[in-house]
Amino acid sequence: MVIESKRKETPFSARDNALDIWKHLTELSFRGFGIKPRKMPKLPSNFSEWGEESKERWQRNMEATIEMQRAWDMNFIENETKVVDDLCRKIVYAIDQANSMSPQYLCECDEQRLLVDKAIGYCNNLKRELNHIAETIPCNKNYLAIQTEDIEKEVGY
């Protein structure tokens, strides 16, 4: 038996994988989660029949609407970046805590299992957040799907 103070942390791929997911999601958040730019809607079918003033007013309204949507998207991305980063941090911390334990008694094994369960719960929350992002903003859903698959692989689904 090795004295606890002389023990080393065991190599653990779950932590490394969680750090990789965190890194990829951070990079993805810097790119706005792959958001696609908002476009002007198509002109109404009878637009050519409109008066000049009506055309200008429609153009101004559409530009203002697009600008509001862009601002909302940026605010949404900023908030979701914080949530995703916080969940990734909690996953890594829970894995680190569980991995650093050297249980000798049954109650310590239970505590370690609770930390692992907490990390799995955070993974499920992270998947929900990524799905929420994909459903809410016009973005490339493939980027988020890849990360969701990595999380599922990590948890063991």
C-alpha cells in the first residue's frame, strides 16, 4: 500500500477529453457558434408598383429589423458563451475532484461516484445548451452536432 501523500494522480482520458471539448467549444464561441449572417428578406411581389416613399420606408424598416436581429444574436451568443464556458469548467472540475480522490472507505467511494454523477449531469446540461443554441440562432448545426457527439461518447451513451 502506498501512503496517500506519495500517490500520484492516475492518467485519466476523461479529463483530457473534457479539456478538448472545452477548448473546441471556446474556439467555436469565438466564431459566434458558426452563426450565419442575417439577410434581407425578398422584395414583395408588387414592390415595383409601390411609390418611392413606400419603397424607402420598407427598406429602412427592413434594415432596422435586420440590425435588431443581429444585435439580439450577438447578445444571445455572449450569454450562451458564458453558460457553455461555465458548464465546461464545472465538468473538468468535477472530473478532477473525482480523479484526485483515493478512496479507502465505502463512504469515500460514494463521494467519488457522486462527483462522477455530477460531471455526467453537467455533460447533459451542456448538450441541452448546444441544442438550444442550434435551434435558436441561424448557425451551422454541424459544428454543434460534432461537439454533442463527443460529449455523448465521453459519457458513454
